[in-house]
Amino acid sequence: METNTNFAKKLDLNYPILSDPEGVAAKAYGIYNASRKFPNRVTFFISKDGKIAHIEKKVSVRSHGDDVLAKLIELSK
């Protein structure tokens, strides 16, 4: 949690970052990696009605911002 808090402060983010130290949410969403003892990098796109519209399992840190924007545009059509 401390790492996430420091990261958010460093980037001056205006939104919360999920902290899941026990892996409860990661296990519930099926993304917990037991061999690494933390979740895989996955992005869930949630629709306005609260349903999962898309799951991106191949997250590239370098292009993720652009990838998310492209997916949001695609999903909004």
C-alpha cells in the first residue's frame, strides 16, 4: 500500500490506485499469479452499467496509455 501511495503522490494522480495486499481482489478476478505471489498486469474495462466490457491480458507498460485510449474509443462505438 505504501508503494502505491508514493507512486500516486509522485505522479500527482487525482484518482485512487487499488491496493490488494492479501490478493483477495486479484483472486476474485482470476488474475492472481501464485508463483509470483501477486497479480498479473491486467486491465478491466468496465461499462457504464458496471459490467466488464473487455479484459486486456497483454499489458505493455510502454504503450498502455495509447492502448487504453484506443480500446475506449472502440468500445464507445
